[in-house]
Amino acid sequence: MQNMLKDKIYVIYGNKPKEMIFDALSKLKIKNDIKRDALIGIKPNLVVAKPSASGATTSPELVEGTIEYLKSKGFNNILIMEGSWVGDKTSRAFEVCGYTKIAEKYHIPLIDLQKDKYRTCDANGMQINVCEKALEVDYLINMPVLKGHCQTKMTCALKNLKGCIPNSEKRRFHTMGLHKPIAYLNKVLRTDLIIVDGLIGDLNFEEGGNPVQMDRIILGFDPVLVDSYVANLMGYDENEIPYIKIAEGIGVGRCISSKEQVNELNENNNTKKIPYSREIEKLSKYVNEKDACSACYGSLIHALARLDEKGVLRKLKTKVFIGQGYKGEKGEGIGVGNCTRGFTQNVPGCPPTAKDILEVLEKNL
């Protein structure tokens, strides 16, 4: 991959993942980066046997679109691999999440890494057991979900590779505190392409239940860069997620340093939000919404959730406004997004990140 592309992030907005990813991969000419006879491994996030609408697992349509792009360019040596968490069976996750049908439709093997042999690898002095099939892949496509995590605050590209280690090693990672081994695992398993499912991800829990519609797909080549950007999208600073900074420190990649590194492949196309859970309904009480699109609204929900985690959300007295219905209007309060630039305070962007929104909200506590 050319260095000029490696330090970039690409975002495409919408709610038709199959079409979106085919378009994005075509624009980035990913075919030029893959050797003709390469064994291509797709690693989704199927941590539990729940459909993607729960906010827990990678959209099967997104994976389908990726496969269709690869096959259209003559790549047929493709597999899908995953090892679900210790308390669930990967085979059940493949079935419930729609991957068994994908395998049948495209004649692609599903590799249950819970049943795979492993090799012990040296990662900067740390010994890590890694599933053999993951090590055999020539081109690794990492397809995580943009979502929260109860222990590490968020999970995305770096942590998704934890599905490529045996169950015994997953347990050991937890005894080691997760952050350091997650970072070091990425020295052994190098990701070639990252496709983040930012369509629907859970607000704060890796197993789903509070799904937030964000309506975007994020592509990149550096897992540290991608994860630091995603942290900002969710309202975190990368310093709040230790494994990101540890990974940067050992040379896995580099954190985002400029908004110019983010390239939007299309305009935010105003798909509507869908309220899902009691948690999100609770947060939405602080919002005055009029025809808001899901990408913008999702960023605001993540920002409000960060305030709630800090125990200060109730101190927010200033009204928050969001949505295209406020275009051209003026008023007192905080306007989120370009459509609300007429308000006394405004967080610009289409959409803005949760981190940018959070900075303004915290000034009004």
C-alpha cells in the first residue's frame, strides 16, 4: 500500500452497505494491492450470536459487498474466519448472523478459529498463541464494528483481532488486563485492509442491546489510525483507550494528527435515525431534534453518553438542537452540525465527531 494512502482514512455515508463498500473499494482500487493468487482472509466481528441490528456484529451485507468486489476482480481464494467469545459457539454465530448463507451463496469456507490449531509467536518479547489459519492468510481484511465495550470503552480494529487467538489465550488476555496484549497481538497479525462497520454499533457494550445508527463505513490501512479516529467519533480521546497508545508506542501504527487525514467519499446523505432502546431514549430527552440525519444524531448520542458516564449529564442546562429542520433559524442554545449554525453556539461538521460535540457540551455544564 502506498504510504500516501496508508496515513488516510476514508468514510462513505449511507445505509446500503453492499453498494457502499463495492463503490468505496472500487474508488480506492484495492485490487492493485492484492497479489493475484493471495489467500484473502475476512475477519468480521461475530463475538456473539446476534444479528447486526443488535449493534454487536458485522453486517453480512457489508461482507457480501466486499466478497462481490473481490470476485469481480478475479480473486476467488477467499475465506471468512472468526472465533467467538468464550461463552458462545462460533458455528452458532455464523448461522444467526447470516454468514452460513453467505458461505453457501459464494462458495466460501467458514473457518471456526475456536477449533483451529495455534502457534506461539513472539511479539516484541511477549509470547502470544495465535490461530494457524490467521497466520496463513496472505491478505487480511479486518471488519470490526464501531461499538462500545464495557472494559476497554470501545472496540474496533485493534481489538477485533482477539478473535484470532484460542479461547485459552482469550482468558489469559483478560488476566493480563487486555490493553497490552491487544496492542502486542497487532505486531504479530498485521492487518492489510480495515473496513469498519459504522452502520449500527452499540453505545457501550460489545454484546449489543443499545444500538446507535451511525450510517457510515470507515476504511483504512493502519489500525492505530483507524481506532484513534473512531475513538474521537465516540467522544473519547485516544489517550483514554490505553491499547491505542501502547500499539502506537511499539510501532503498530500512528494516531490521527489532522482532520485532513479523513477523506469523505460522498456527502452525508441524510438517512433518518431510528430510536432503539431505553438507554438512547433517556439520552434523547436532552435533544431538540427536527429532521436530523442518523450520522449527526448518532454522534450527539455518543457525546451525551460520555457525559452520562462521567456523572455530569444532569448538569447540562443549555438546550441542544440538531437537524435539517433548523436550517436558517436562529436561537439560544447549542446547535449540532452545519444545519444549526444559526444558534448562539454551534458545533460545525456534517457530521461533527462526538469528541467535538463533547468539548462544547462540557463548557455548558
